[in-house]
Amino acid sequence: MLEELLANVEKPARYTGAEMNMVVKEDAQVHFALCFPDVYEIGMSHLGSRILYHVLNSRDDTYCERVYAPWPDMEAALRNAGMPLFSLETKRALGTFDIVGFSLLYEMCYTNILTMMNLAGIPFRTDARGEDMPLVVCGGPCTCNPEPLADFMDAVMLGDGEELINDLVDTYREAKRQHLSKRELLKNLAKIEGIYVPSLYEPQYQAGRFQGLKKLESAAPDCAVKRAVKDLDAAPYIGNPIVPYLNIVHDRIAIELFRGCTRGCRFCQAGYIYRPVRERKKDTLLRQAEQLVGCTGYDEVSLFSLSSGDYSQIHGLVNEIIDSMRQQRVSVSLPSLRIDSFLKDDLEKMQSVRKAGLTFAPEAGTQRLRDVINKCVTEEDLLRATGDAFEAGWTSVKLYFMIGLPTETDEDIVGIADLARKVSRLFYQMPKEKRGKGLRLTVSASSFVPKPFTPFQWAPQCTMEELRRKQGVLKEAMKGIRGAEFNYHPSRLSILEAVFSRGDRRLGEVLEHAYESGCRFDSWSEHFKPEEWDRAFTACGLTLGEYAHRERSLDEALPWGHIDMWVTQDYLKQEWMKALQGARTEDCRKGCNGCFGEKHADFCQL
Amino acid sequence: MRIFANYEKGEAVRFISHLDMQRLFQRAFRRAQVPLAYSQGFNPHPLLSFASALAVGYTGESEWLDVRLERPMELDAFKNAVNAMLPDGVYIKQALEAPQETPTLTALTASALYEVRVFLKTPLATAVLQQGIETLLNGEIIVKKKTKGGDKMVDIRPQLLSMEMTETDADVLLRIMGLMNVYGALHVGLLMEKLVETWNVQGTWRVHRKEIFFEKTGVLPL
């Protein structure tokens, strides 16, 4: 039966499992389904899921299996055959698991969550699920504002999952042992630091605006505080990771250098919600690299963090890891390098690495705007970095920018083209013997989406009309730059992303409508149905504008106001004010900026 | 050192593609610490090639690969070390040493034997099934082939060397011998589509390659 289905879908290996290092367990008291709401190739590239798979399967009492969103052809095939969605490891029906956990990496995957639940026979809403249904939980960066999914999730995990997930499973087991009702279990889960149980609260609205959450249970905490792992050296990592057959997006070993970021770029949610910075020691990383290469056979290792150049032992690490990996013909890649920490000498060591192309992210076209967003890199930094790269033989460079940033003017937009023109001139003015043949300079822009827990969480997002107009301005300015190519396509997808990332619980109904009318894999352009989304909003009496394009006032209640990611709202307000004045905030490695207020002083190692 | 390895691609990995197989072997060799030889240049890759690709959904019990090593290794040690690192469904049955100057496996292949199990929606009488096979064997077999320039109508009869049927209780079993050399190869999938169309019935099938045959060399079993 399954055979026949697989023979008629694209890339059947998405559903067959049996990869090298896949965990097989006979006995387990708890069956946990780790669900990633996107296709296999995307889900398997997610490092956090690898960590949780390893942590859960290291427990004697738990068997964790993987489930990914079925591609539309597989969804249709399953429905036609009347078959439920199943796990890769044992082909077990998703609805028969004890705990179903979704990784929330991107708001535009939310419809896939509903697809997966529907194909498992699991009712969407938490109050429609009986005692015999799995416990449905979620984790990942989008949990910093979980409200759009709050009606569907029994429990939300905030922050680092390595320790928290064990607490969750322990509490679950204890509740089962005592034959507690689901309500009792949820109340116990709410006591765990790092868990938010939405059903214990009811959102209040007035005149179409969110006013706050009312506690339905007096024992429920006023605020849900995230968890953070203190010692990453001691923390579990990915064990013997599964080696996929299919070509996945990140098909290499990832070594996580550190979590968090000290730069304080004002648009970057990850930089704030993963604070404080916690590093792994160089020796830990070298040991991990050896072990992972040995048990997988991969030929590429990637050094991974939000800003790898900031790692305190970066030069030592790069030197030692390249040497140790070179003997085994394993190449080392170093993505996420800021322009101002560009490592020329290390680059030369990386000559053995495929010259796939270098990527830099100035994000804004003028120094003024770069200071507003606190990504303070200078034009000199960019020219020096690209100059070094060209001298080292690189001919392919990608520059990333955002359009629609707060306080942006047309002058800033044209500034992007000016930068590109200077980089191009730099290349072509070098004598031919010193550089490569032809320049491939790609200038890529995306539409800015204001995110919760950043200083820009109150900022209005530009409308589609505005974004299209700005695209026109930049296109015009980019004409005639030698070797340069320009990529910017404003999409309604960015607007929806802005809505869901700063939305409230009323969006749950919109999501259901969109799912019913066939919305799936919205982040894939071939599947995105903007008209259906518009209809869903209209049907629910809500507008995109009130969530995305409206400037929020500093004293209005935010739908994520009850979530504590350690960085205080006062600090974010302060940063927003500084941004509007174009004032910089220094890297906090140079001196504490007080982003946690009075708390967590013992945690921050810097 | 040059090794020709004979291996099986079984049920457990039926749905992986040829490219997936290449990666699979590369990684297994690395885990087993086989001293692979690499190509020169900016993007060195292991010197590994295959006699013929097996499509997604096909299994094969006697497939061949050609891998070069930097230093010699005992053939048994090679086989055992790699088998210990291969996932379920793939294993090396035999490893032979080949002289360095032997042509590539692709250049040496001549033909291949397939066993195809057919599952028909509605059962047909033996005579009818036999008639359908005769029809194809006695005439042209025109199929639509996808090429880079678009779809082309081609006659694949010349690549079909023989086809005979044995019927079991539940399904039909075919033994098909097809040409497989540098000039062309029998496209089993297109042949089966045509056959089922000729039988005027709905059906699905499973392809299993039993054997690959090579031109005479001193190395490979014929």
C-alpha cells in the first residue's frame, strides 16, 4: 500500500527513512513525534531538531521519531488511500504518538502544521482534543510570539530545548503514572520554567485591539520565562547524526560555536532572543568535529553561529580545524562572517575550500541607515573585505540588503547601488593578473519584516505599493554597473510574515480558513496563494494592515507581552528611541549595555 | 589501486536515486577509512564511477562500481570494512582488483538482465498476455522519450534483446534482456508502459536488475 504511494510521488526517499544512524528502539514508554512543518530536505537541515532527536533518544524511556510535512502530491496520495501521516522511523501513524512536537522556525510554515495534524486525525484546537489524543507542543524561535498558534498548542517551549524537553517528558510521565487528567497535566507543565500553556489564559480585546491576557487559573504564572542552557560544553549535541540519502539544504556537519549575539543589530530577532552569548570551548569544537566526521563520512564541516567572526578563539579554531580536517580531505566553511571581522589570513588557509562565493550583508545603503539599524559596518569595511576576497581569487560576491527599514529614504535606496558600483569598480580597477576573470556581483534585497523582541517591534512595515516603488528606484539606480545583477521581488509573503510574527490569537481562525481553502507550503512560490489569504482575513473580519502596517504605540499591550525572553521591554524601547536618532549602541563585549535590566547577571559570561 | 566492486541495491533503499547512491558510497568509504584517491584541481572529488545508474524505484542484485585507492588494501579487508559502514539494503558481494588501464565500466557494459514483476488491476488469460508480448517482439515499439530538445518518438525494439514471461499465481513475472552499452540502453520503464498499454489493462510493476553483462575483459565475470 505504502509502496504504491511511494512509486507515484516526487522524491519518495522523503518518506522512507532507514538512513545511516537512524535510531531504532524496541521498547519505550513515551513515543515522541518530532515534527518539522516543511519538507524533508528543509527539516533535516535544522540543527535544533538534530539536537532534540539526540536528547530524547538518549533517554531510556523515550523513542523520538521524525515526521515532516508531506509534499502536496504525497498529501493527495495519503488522502486518496485513506492513510494517515506516519513517522519515518517505524511508519507509525502520527495520531498514535504520546507527544507531538512542532518546530516553529518560520511563520509561513503554519499552514503545514494544520495539514500534518489533519492527516493525523488530531483536532486542531486544544479544547477539541480529548484525553486520548497526543499532547501537542511546540518550540523554536517563533515561540517568542506563539499567540497565532495559541489555540492549537497544549504547551509552548520557550528558549533552549536541551534541558527543557527532558523536564517536559518527565512531567508527562509523572502525570501518566498518577493518572492525572489533561487539565492537571497542563497545570503541572505551566509550573516548569520555560513552558507557556495558552489554555490557562484568555486574551481580551477592545475596539478590535488586543488588551492583554486574563488568567483563567490563579496558579498560572503572570509571565512565561524562557530557558537558557548555561554550559554549552557540557550540553548534549547531536550524537551520531542521521546521514540523509537525499540532497538536503545543509548537507554537511554543522558545529555550533556559540549561541546569542552581542552586536545588537536592531532588526535581528535571533540576536536578542538567544542572549546571553554562551560559547563552546575550542577543544570541545575540535573534538566534536572529529567525532562527527568519523561517524558520518561527510566531507564538509561548517562553523555555525550568528556572527562567527566574534568567536573569542576564532583564529586559533580556524587554523586548528583546517589542519585537522585537511588530512581527511574535509573542507571547512565559515558562513555568517560580518564584513568588519573579515579574516584575510584565514581566507588564505581556506584556499582548499570550493570557491562557492562569498556573502556579505551590509543590509542598508548609507552609513546613516546602517547606524539606525545598528549594523554599523562602514563602506571602508566593505571595500577592504571585498578587496581582500578579490585578491585571494574570489570572483563571486553576494551582497544582502533590506528594503523598507525604519526611517529609510530614497537616498538610502540609491546608496545600495552606490555601494555596488564601488565594489564593481574596485574589482575592475585591479590589474588583471591580480584578480579573477569576470565579476559576478549579486545584489540581493529582501523586504524588512519588523519582529517581536527587537527594538523595531513597534515599527510599521511598508505596504506592497511602497515596496514596489522602492524596487523601481533601486532598479533604476543599478543600471550600468559592470558585473552586477540585482535581485529584489517584493512579495505579499513578507506582509503575511509581518502579520503572523506580531499577531494575536485571532489569527488562529484566519489560519484555519487559509488551510481549508488549500494554502500549503506558503513559503514556496509555486504554492503561495495570496488571494486565498486575503479571503481568509476578510472572512474573519481582520485586515493585514492592522497587524503589519500600523505603527504600534509604546504603551499599547503587545500580544507577546506575557513572554519573557530575558531582554527587557524597557531596553528595547530605549534602543528604538536611539534608532530614531541614528545613535549607535556598542557591541556589549566592550561593556554591558544592560539589556536584561537587573536580572541574570550570573548568567552572562561577558 | 583500482577496485571493481559488485554490490546489491536492495528493498530498504529502493527509492533512492543514483546520485544518492554515489553520495552514500562516498560517505561509507570515508567512514570505513578507505584510502580514496582524489581528482586533481580546485574541486577534488573521489575517483568513483558506476557501470550503470539504477533509477529511483529499481533494485539491483549485481551492480558494479569502480573506485580508485591511493594505496593498496586487502580486498577482503576492503569488503568487510565498507560493509560494516553501509546501511541496510546495500552491501558489497565481491571486490576484484582491476589493472589501472582497464577502460571504464560504462565503456565495458554490453547488456543487462531484468526481472519485472507486474501487478495487473484485472487479471488476464495467459494467452492474452503472451499475445501482447509477441506483438511487441514482432514489430516496432514506438514510445515517447523525453529529451533536452523536447519529446521524441523513438523505436526501442532494437534495444530489446529478449522478453519471456513466467506467470505466478498472483502476478506476472517477466525476464527481459536489454542492450546496455555506449550506443544505447533499453528503457525498461517505457517498455513496460507500452506492454501494459498493449494488454489494454491497468497495472503497476517493479523492476529488479539481475545481472549486468560486460564485453570480454580479463577481469569481470561474464
